[in-house]
Amino acid sequence: MIVLGIETSCDETAAALVDGERGIRANLVRSQLDQHAPHGGVVPEIAARAHLEHLDHLIERALGEARLGFGDLAGVAATGGPGLIGGVIVGVMTAKAIAAARRLPFLAVNHLEAHALTQRLTGELEFPYLLLLVSGGHCQLLSVEGVGKYRRYGTTVDDAAGEAFDKVAKLLGLDYPGGPAVERAAKSGDARRFELPRPMKGRAGCDFSFSGLKTAVRHAVAALSDPISAKDRDDMAASFQAAVAEVLEDRSTRAMERFAGEHPDAKSPAFVVAGGVAANQSLRARLAKAAEKRGFRFLCPPPDLCTDNAAMVAWAGVERLRLGLTDGLDFAPRPRWPLEELRG
Ligand code: KG4
Ligand code: ZN
């Protein structure tokens, strides 16, 4: 069962082919970074046009690499939202056109579900499991009960974690996207140099907040020399990253307690971390330790499957196709699409 996956919801144009035995036959990502970097963030109009320009060639190349043709496909999956609507429309229309021309099932994949199911593409993993989804647009803790079945434990009340990384990078004069740049700078920095807040730490529930942390960094940077020295920059990056790590650990620990209480039969439950921010080695290490301490197996996809890609979309397509959860060609792309609204 081979499914073509298409991802166009942000600034990565991606096409992949995945089979029902977890085989990734092709997985191509074309980043638009160089086009957005001068603007310090993703420009939706530029993104949509770039997806339109490159998607068909990318699909052709993916099929070529996998030595497959449209006739070998069992279905076509595209991210149907949430995301920048211009880009989502490009991906969805392309998938629908292929599905219509080849009389194939069409699958509109929720981008968050694609991240949430990625760990099942990389290996055996039973439902239910606890998921921390940390990306540029989202920061959520969820109980994953099945395909299309999610219960949200907590979410951010303001910025997403990746967004905070990107904004702090900008304040520190680092390149977009901020996550990898902040992580690199933090490696040679002193995490104890700046005292930054740990928003929500110790609070009941599993919600997050990052805007206060970003503001604290802005004030601290304003008090330094302009332009800031390399040492100041590295120390600030390290201090910020440590604060994020501590908050993610605190919130995840609460979620583990709740999950364990709700699933008393789960002997060695899994704690899965997914999304672009999960590519951060220092955050991963910290969360892995916290999970181990509470009897959870820590799982995290490899970095290239954490950041946006189409293999995860194709895999979500495989999972949904198996359950007969196909979509009609009248599916309307969705800029907002909370996981709780999914069909399972
Ligand atoms: O999942 P993703 O590729 O796109 C969204 O769906 O948002 O996540 C992108 C986000 C960006 O905010 C980026 O700065 C962040 O993930 N990110 C990182 C790292 N690599 C990417 N954040 C922290 N450390 C990293 N190494
Ligand atoms: Zn994503």
C-alpha cells in the first residue's frame, strides 16, 4: 500500500512516498528559507507562490527516485490544515487533481496529526501514548488514543515554543529560523548567567506560556551593550534554552502524572516528543531524563522527521486509508483545525 504525501502548510514544499510496512520510498523537502530569511519570518504570499512553482517537479522527482508511477499508488494524501492557507490550497488542489485523474482515494491530513503519528512510522508503537507536540505554531500536550482520537491536556495560552525560539533569535541577531541558531549559540554559553522567568512552572494543569519569557529576554538584551557581544549572545541563548527546558519538563511531568492516572493498566507508557522543536538535542535529553524518572519510555523521531516533511503526511494517509477514513474531493482546506475536531 503506497501513499503519496504532500506537505505545503508552511515554508517547506515536500513530497514523499511511504508504504504500509513503514518503508520510506522517497522523502524530498525543498526549503524556502533563502526566500523568507531576508524578511525575518515566513511571508505567506511568497510561500504560496513557491509551493506552486516547485510542487509538481518535487512529486515527479520523488516518484523517479522510488521508481514508481501514479499507477502504483493506493492513495494521495495532502496536509489539509492547519497552516498558511495559500500553501495548503496548493497542496490540496494538487492532491485532488492526481486523485481525480487516477481515480485514487484522497486523504486530507491534519498537519498536527501527521506530527503526532510520526513515531508509529519509525517503529512499533501502540495507542494510547502521551505526546508533547512542540513546533513553530503549536505547543500542546495530548493523550493520543487512536487515529483521529486525541484528548488535549494543555496548550499554550500565547506563543508556541518554536515561535519563542524564533523571536529570541531575532533579538540576539541570529538568523531565521531561530531554533537551530539558538541551540548552536547555547552550546558555548553559560545558562546561569541571566535569570529568566519560568512561566507556568508549578501551576496546576498542563498549559504553557512563553510570551513573558520572550519579553524578559528583550529587557535583558536592552540592558546590554548594542550590538551585544558574542559572549552575551551565547549566554542569553543558553539561559533562554534552559528556561524553556525547565518549563517543558514541568508541564510534561504533570501530563505524565495525569496520563498514568487515566491509564492505570499501561505498564510502560510511552512519552513521545514531536514537532520541529523536538530536534533540539538539549531539550530532548532533559525530557528523556524526566520521562525515565517517571517510568515512561521516551521516544522521539529522528530530527529530519521532527521538522516539517511529507513522509509524516504520507504515513498519516496510510493510517487513515487502512481505516477507510478517506475524504471527498469537496474537502475545504482549513487554516485552523484543532485535533479534537478530527474524525477517528
Ligand atoms: O514542525 P516545524 O518544522 O514547523 C511547524 O509546524 O511549525 O517546526 C518549526 C519550528 C521553528 O520555530 C524552529 O525554530 C523550531 O521548530 N526548531 C527548533 C530547532 N529546530 C527547529 N527549535 C529549537 N531547537 C532546534 N534545534
Ligand atoms: Zn509542523
